[in-house]
Amino acid sequence: MKPDGAEPANAAENNAASGAEGRPPLRLGVLLSGRGSNFLAIAESIRAGRLTSAVIAVVVSNVAEAPGIAKARELRLPAEFFVSKGRSRAEHDADLIACLRRHRVDLVCLAGYMRLLSAEFVAAFPNRILNIHPSLLPAFPGLDAQRQAFDYGVKIAGCTVHFVDEHLDHGVIVLQRAVPVLDSDDEHSLAARILAEEHLAYTEAIARVVSGGYEVRGRRYVRRESADLA
Ligand code: GRF
């Protein structure tokens, strides 16, 4: 990656979107720590033209060997990592902020990023950070949400895409998708069913943010068409 943030030649091929109505596409910065299936779903949505007016500007990990980073490189997308282990949150997040600014990121998408963000990070991208969580928030925040839901015995589980604030799994909800919990499920089959919905939900949520057709009223995300009627 060149320090001026220029993309390698092939990045454009994996970022098929162009700006709607002459606007430049929104530049996404994807943060991940692991396998990266949500990142890949977003990348595929852009490639296939399901998510227009957005490009992946950079994929960033706090784990050098995260499979998601290897996949980003395979797709010839800009990919960087900053090892967080042993560093203070402030130091690490300052590096992340600088990296995202270097790549001119407009919207940060947390996709299995397993580290809390500092208040400074959240303030650097106000209402410009999305997270996906594998439960119907506010139920089951934190780690192992699918197992928490399974063990609790809920009959409906699902996933949530929300804006990120300073609190864990707490910000304004953009959208949720529900799945039934079957009698035959174990926590793994339930997690797989939720994951399939996550892959749809993240693209839809990004499309909503890209469209700009919404407002945030307190804790409520309201789509503009509904807002106009109110
Ligand atoms: C997903 O279940 C997501 O909801 C949670 O972490 C997991 C990441 O999976 N925040 P992947 O790395 O996107 O496959």
C-alpha cells in the first residue's frame, strides 16, 4: 500500500460500485479479527452490483494471521494489520484512526472485530461506525451471543446491525433479521442459520446508510419516507 492511499490497480475490479447521481462512492473501512465471512459477503455484494455506491477502501485487522486479511489480499483489496496485543487501547486506536483516514474511509464496518473501541475512535467517526451482532439486541450482548440465546431457550433468534457508540453492542439499531430456533438445533446449527442472515443484513444496512435516506431520533433509526409521513 502506498502511503498516499492509492489503491493497487486490481482493487477497482473488486470494487465495482460507482457513485450514484454523480456522487463519489462511499469508502468503507472493514475491521475484522477472524474468518471474515461478513467482510466477504459485503465484498461480493459490491462485486455483484447488489451494493452500489460503495467501495471497500481498506480491510484492517488487529490479528496478523486473521483469515479475513488473507482473503482481502486474495481479492487484491488494500489490507493492513496493527497488532493490538500488549498495546494500550489509545495507542492502538490512534494507529487505526490514522490508517482509516489515510484510506479516506467514510464508513467503518466492524465485521467480527473482537476489540472494544476507545471513546476517541467512536468520536472520530460519529454515526459512521456500524457493527453486526449475532443476536436480537438488546438481548444477549457480548461474547457467544448465539450460545447465550440457545441456552436461554429463546424461540426466535437473529442478528442486529447497529451504529456503534461507547457502550458494548448498544448503539442505534439500523436493522434486525430474525430466525426461528428449531427443536432440532444445537448452538452450531443455530449460529449457522443466524450467520446466513448476517450476510444479508450487513449489505442491506450499508445500503441504507449509503442512501442517506434516514434520520436518527434519539435511539430510533427512521427511514426518510416514514419520517416524511410523520
Ligand atoms: C459474526 O457472527 C458477527 O456477528 C460477530 O462476529 C462474527 C464474525 O464472523 N460480530 P465473520 O468473521 O464475519 O465470519
